[in-house]
Amino acid sequence: MIVRSWATAILLFLASTAFAAKETDPAKLAQTHGYVRVSLPQLQSPATFKLHNLKTNKNTGFKHQPEDGPYSFGAWVPEGDYEIADTPGQFVVKKGEMTELGAVLKIQLGGYEYVWLPLQHKEAAAEAEAAKTRLGALIGNVTAWQAPAPSMPIKSPVPASNQGLVIELLESYGRKVNKPPMAKQLREARTFETLIPLARQAVAPMVEEPGVDGQSNLYYGADFGQIRVRHADGTWGVVDSGTLDEIASVEGSDSRLVAGTRRGQILTSPDLGATWTLVKHLDRDEIVADIDRVGPRWFVIAPQSAGLADPWTLAGRVRVYSGVADDLSDLALLKELSIPKNTFGRLVGVAQPIVGQAQGTTYLINTMKELQALDTTSMTWRTLSAPHTINSFQISRDGTLLTINKIQGAFSKMSLSSDGGATWKQTSRPPYVISDAVFETPESGEAMRINLGAFANALEIYAYDPKIGDWRKTGETPAGCHVMLRDASYRQRFCLTTGGTILDQKEGGWAVEFANE
């Protein structure tokens, strides 16, 4: 009976789900099918985004079409009436014609729920034009569709652990305990006019290191082209860079901002985000992971994505670009470096590994096995060997001490150098799992630890005690804090909760600066 029920469930699933037409010859498909195109900037593969045929009650998936643009997906489907699941508004697909859905964003509401936000955008229009050109005479009319309203709230699917019932129950409990609070205003926004500005204001920073402008404002990259801004007075705002791509890095210099995206765009603004210009487009598989300015010289660090489901799984190449023009108009390839293949370029709660930092006039870049050091005066390189893997590195505030951390559970290690990386001394480390750690002097250090022993998200604060030659716990972050954002000194300071609330760590405790619940 159990086997029969399982088999029946599989058959029902297969009956209700279809995929893009198996016929691969567009000339033949165009005789009976229409082409539906959409830009999905946040998704590598649109597993949850499907077309629903109102007559057959079947769902159809999309195929990535990178030749039309990095976000472009398309599907040949039989002509008929369709809708996007849980989204108001129907549209008609006609044979030999193209239906253009524009861009669709996935907006998180908290509580493991999201909505689809369809909108028209210049980048989606450019991808639609590329698709039309590629398909040529096979496509007659192009009909643009705009949903009358965002989708209804949709529950995020729970991924199976495939590790047995006990693990499934434990993970289910963990999800319940760590459930992000619902953003009430976002959930109740049922029109584009109300949802779009709220979504922009509520989008959580995705980059731990900020850019800093001449007024001490901090800029953190976020999703769908947004940049969260912490003003010097502690209030938070948002800047729209004009792209749909994820902003993977930001740097500031006086009134100029420079932003890099996950798919290789480098954008610059001379007026603190009021206007933006695309100054360079690297290869699409290059993530602009870090941007720095050392003296008059700009540096851009761009590791290559391995092209896997997680785009932050890196291949073995890192390119370093540089230029001295204020607007980055002379930016050019400076050096190509190697890193271990399948390095995780970003893990939630853990220091980002492939970054650069300045120690005086020396620019240091982490390549995991060693540090690459560039003398920015003579423009000569040297390699600083390390006694262990480098998952993160830090420079003391006075610039005299280097800390390198190997973050690998029970095998984690820490080492210090007081001579610019020529020699290293291993020292005791905080309990694992380490988020990041730094020594300011050989006798004083601070660290953040991810506590995986309890189900609730918790970060613990540690300080180095020279009397015992080890680390001791000095405090905890507020409940729900899962990421620490850095300040202008590259120290972990601001708590980002699972619900998108941001708190500042002060001497008297924690103060809410932006509330998103």
C-alpha cells in the first residue's frame, strides 16, 4: 500500500509538471508553440518559477538562455492561456509569437514566505531585444505583459536533508526556532506602488564590508541593485544603482561611489548614488568581490565563479584590475592569481576570504594559501608564505600586526606576524566555529564565534586574555543575529538579524538602528 501510494504521488507530480518543449528545433516549435521570455536576476535555475497552463493545468519550467543575457530564461509552450503561479493576471501565448514577461524579482517577506514582483526594466528590455534578434523570422509579434499586482505570498519549499527521520526532525525544529519574523508591511503591500519602495528599503545587506564616503557614511551591497546606506548619524537608507544584479562590493572616495556586481559590472557614481554609469563590464563569470582605493589607485578583485548552483563557489582564478583615474576610466588587468578550486567565496556569518586590504602603502590580497603583497609605490609583487590556510586575514588598527585565520572547525588555527608577513607565530584560537578574529596587539584581541550547539541563531563575543594565554567569552549578540557587518575600520560591529533588523554594538549594549519586523 505504501509503495502504491508513493508511486501514485510520483505519477501525479509528473502529470502536473512539464518542462520546456523537448523539441529543440525552433523552426518546428514556432509552427505550434509560442515563446515566453523572462529575466530572473536572482535565480541560477528557476526551479520554483513556472508557467501554469489554465486549460491543461500543467506547469512548465524555463531554460536559461545566457546568449540573450545573464538573467534571461525562455520556454517554448503550446499556444493557450497562461499565468504565473499565484500571480494575478492572465496572458495569451500564440504560436509563432513571443510573450515578454519583463523582469521578475523574488521579494522575501520573512516567515519563510516570498512574493513574485514582476516589473519592466531596461536590462530586461535589452535581453528581450536580444532574444528577438536571435529568434529572427521565427517570431512575429512581441507582446509585453505586466501583472496588475504582485503575487500572493508563497511558502518557500523545505529542502530534504536525505539524512533520515531524526535529522529531518532536528532540522524542522531548527527552522521553527530560527523562523525569520514576518515583515508585516511587506506582506500587506498588495500594489506595485506600495511594495516596490518597501522592498527597496527592507532589502538586507549581502556584503559585510562597506564602502566609506567622505562624510563617513557606510555603503553595503544588497540584492537587485540596491545599496544600503548607514548615515553617520545612525539612520539607514538605500541607494538604487540602476541594475538588477546583486551588488557584491562597494567602495567610496569623497563623493564618488564605485559598485561591483556578481556578474562583472563595475558602476560608478560621482554624486553619492544620484546618477550611475557603467564603466566596465568584466566577463559574466567574474564576481566583483572587492573594490579598494589605496592612495590614488583603485583595485578591483574579481574571482571567477565555477558556474555551479551556488555562484559563490569559485573556480581557480582571481583577476586583479587597477587604475588611477578618479572615474576608473583607465581600469585594466594588473595581475592574475590562483586560488584552490571550489573555494567558497561567501558563507553566511563567516568572513569573506577573497579580499584585499591595505597595510600602509602595501596592498595585501588573500589567495587562501598565501598573501600576495603589492608595493603600490614601486608596483612590485611579493608572496607572503603562510603556515596554514587563510580563510580570513586582518590588520591591527595601528597597522603593525597581521592576523590570519584558518576556519575549519576543530582544525581551525590562528597565526600572527609583526614583520609584514615575513614570519608567523601560531597562537591560541577562539572556540570554533569562528566567524572572524583579530589581534590588535600580541596581548589583546577580539573574536566572534558562531554557536551551533543551540538551534537558535547565536553569535558569541570573545576577547583574548593574556593572563591565561587563551580566549574567554565576554558576551553574546541579540537573538536572531546571524551576520556581523563591518564598520569603516573593518571590525565586526553591526548585527544583522534573520528578519533584516540592524543593531549597533555599543558600550552599554545593543541599539536598534533599523527595524524590519
